[in-house]
Amino acid sequence: MIPPLATAEEPIGVAVIGAGYWGPNLVRNFQGSTSFRLRWLCDLDLHRARSVLGAYSTVEATDSLDAVLSDDRVQAVALATPAGTHLPVTLAALRAGKHVLVEKPLAATHEEGRQLVDEADRRGLTLMCDHTYCYTPAVLRIRELLHSGELGELHYLDSVRINLGLVQRDIDVIWDLAPHDLSILDFVLPEGVTPVAVAAQGADGIGAGRSCIAYLTLRLNTGAIAHVHVNWLSPVKIRTTIIGGSKRTLVWDDLNPSQRLAIFDRGVDVASPHELDVEERRDMLVSYRSGDMVAPALTEREALRTMVEEFGRAIRTGTPALTDGRSGLRVLSILEAASRSLAKGGEMIKLNGGPNG
């Protein structure tokens, strides 16, 4: 039985599943939201769940998923557990009539992700991916600039996400770090622009048994290119993305709070290149544009708070979230193709499916 949807005045009852690394962040933001009322925190380690809530919390702690899913006061659950558990726990929640928010990645495989999307569709429930970076003020502005055409036609996107990071035991650096960049790419690309193929190269310089450094190159259907560099072994932390358009170029430095975004009116102009043949293009005059740089003001707001409010909006309106299950499916499609490319020495692998993954 599907619990009745909360009215516009009544908060949506929610439970958080998982009290490890990410769960406490979800607890804090659901408790701070007027759209939700946190009812439960569920974790196999009951002591850990109680420690996260504190001694005076009115939220109930439990180690029983069944107790949470059988509670009619709970209309939604937020999952912060390892990817290998996402399929059984999310299916159980959907079959209990709950709307579900899932930490990235959506599932351990594309096929498992497809099962979750199909189940949510059959039951008319919201399935949303916690692609938190997409809800940062900087990425929301980037999406706006690309969708409005202010940057012009996209020529390239280059992203660097490197640091001296924790070498994971069960996944390589692509599955650990690249989901952030791939979800952002999926989020900001204008309508009709989509990746069609990916190539991946990686290295394991420390003998970890999996790639600790990797480079992904994605071809888009427009002829544009996207490049992602992820690395666990860098002594310095860099979070920089450059997006080149036909009109302007944007630089996003996520570690520079005083100037996260910079838009440069600088680039290369050519005279009607589509009207020239190959020989004429070689000889044509290229002009360089050197204009102003603008740093847009951004309202600082925690991305997770914005993501929680988007989850509430999707539940109340019955419309897809900005990062719905299908966006998670598209990211999984690229990750799996990248793994196949890595195994084949960097071969360019075509992506399956259309806009829905």
C-alpha cells in the first residue's frame, strides 16, 4: 500500500538508511528542511545510528529495514549505503510504496539501475539520484549559461578532479571519482547534446590492483569533446573545469571560494567556415578575440539542501527530479563503457541507448 502523499502544508515523512559517511549529512539536511519530517535513521550498527542522532533526538533509530518500510508515516526514504546494496534495498522501498533518493551511483551495474527505474515507473514513484555536485550554485549557473546559449555552441569540456585520495578496495578511480564529473556533464549539457562514445586509459603505479589514475575522453553527438582526469595519487588537490563555447569560455575552480566561476570573452573567430572548402579553410584568416573577463556573483548555499528541496518538489508534483533515475542510468552507461574501454587498452566504445540510457 502506498502511503498517502503529504499535502502542501504537511511535511513528507522520510527515513534515512545508512548512518556511515554520508548518512549524517542527509540527516542534518532533512532535519533542517520544512518540506520533510525525519522519522527514522536505520543502520545495521544501532549504536552508530543513535550516536548520529544524539541523546535528545525525537527521531527513532533502528537496525530493522522492515520496521522503516512498514511505517505508514514514512512516504520517502534516502539511501546512503554501499552501491552493492542499492538494488535490494531500493526495490524493497519502492515495493513498499516509498519514494526513493539514492546516493551515487544509482546501482552497481547498468542492468540493476534499469530494474530500479522500471520499478519506479510502474509504481508511479519518484526515484532520484543524489548527484549533489549538480546542485551547487556554480553548476546550476553553468547549466543556465549552456542552456541559454550564452556561451554559444559547446566545443569542449575539460575537467580535472585529482587529490591524494583514499585508494578504494572494491572499485577503481573511475568508479570512485568520475561519477561526479559525468553526472555534472549530463546535468549541464544543452537539450539534444549527448555523449555517444567513450575511451578510457588508466594506470596503477602503486600496485593496488586497479587504476589509480585515469583519463576519459567522451565524444558528443555534435562533434564536441569532453575530457575527464581523475587521480588518487596527486599531492595537490585540484577541482577545475573549463568549458569552451563558440562565444565565451568558462572556468570553474571549485576550490576558489572568492571566484568559483570566470567567464572569458576570449577565443578564436573564423569567417564563415562552413562556406569554404578544405583548401580555402587552410588559408583563411583566423582572428583572435580578446575581451573582458566576468566573475558572476554566486549565492552560497549548501548543495545538499538544494538537492533535498528538489526531492520534495519532485514528490509533491509527480514530475521527474533534475537528477532522476534516468540520469543515474546514463552515468552508469558511461562508467560501464569506460571499464570496457580500459580493459581493451583505451579503445573508443560506443554508448548504448538514447537519452533515457
